[in-house]
Amino acid sequence: MRTRRSPVPGIPNGRGDRGSATVEFALVLPLVLVVVLALVQVGLVVRDRLLVEAAARAGARAAAVQDDPDAIGAAALAAAPGLDPTRADVQTTRTGTRGDLVSVHVVYDEPFRVPLVAWLMGSGVTLSADAAARQEFG
């Protein structure tokens, strides 16, 4: 009967690295999970940034044809159905009369919704967008 030689001197039968892949995986897994959760949170923030921009554009279109601030705010928030209306603020600035610019400024306090990311990074960020249109009345 032949005995097998160990490829590594001093370690019988080369079994010294047994289970090392499991240990390495257990050490790296938390870091990988944090990175994946952070990417999910970045995707959610980018999505809400696009919704805030859409709300500003819709608010500017509404402000171009009417003067009611409640209707302008409702039109802006209707264009962004994924946003929480209690965290949004829509402000309208008018200069002059017909043909002059009306601008809408939308501010949204975006909370971090992914639990581990919220624990590491804080409560959230503030997103804002501006849009302008020409008044069609006045």
C-alpha cells in the first residue's frame, strides 16, 4: 500500500485548507450584503429624483394655465404617484403677466428605506427640482 504525499510540507495529506472557502465566504458575505443593499437604496433615490423632476414639470405646466396654488400642487403630486405627499413641498413663483415665466420648485425629503443603509448613512436626503413655463393667461 502506498501512502500519498502531501503537496504542502508539514501538513498531512493536504487537508490543512479544508473549510477555508466557507470561512472566507462567511467573512465576505456581510460586506457583499451591505454593498447590494446600498445599490438598492441608490436605485430608490434615483427613481424618486426622476419623480421629483416629473412633478416639477407637471407643476409648471399647470401653473402656466391656472393661478390656483392648490391645483398646481395637486397636479405636481399627481404626476409623481410614488412620492409621499406629506414629504413634498411645491412652491410657485410668478413674474409679470401673460408670456412671462412662471417657475415651480419642488422639494422632497427622501427617507432611506433600506434598513441597514438607513442605520449606516442616516435618515435620508433632500431632493429638489425646478421647472419653468410661460404663462398663458393674464
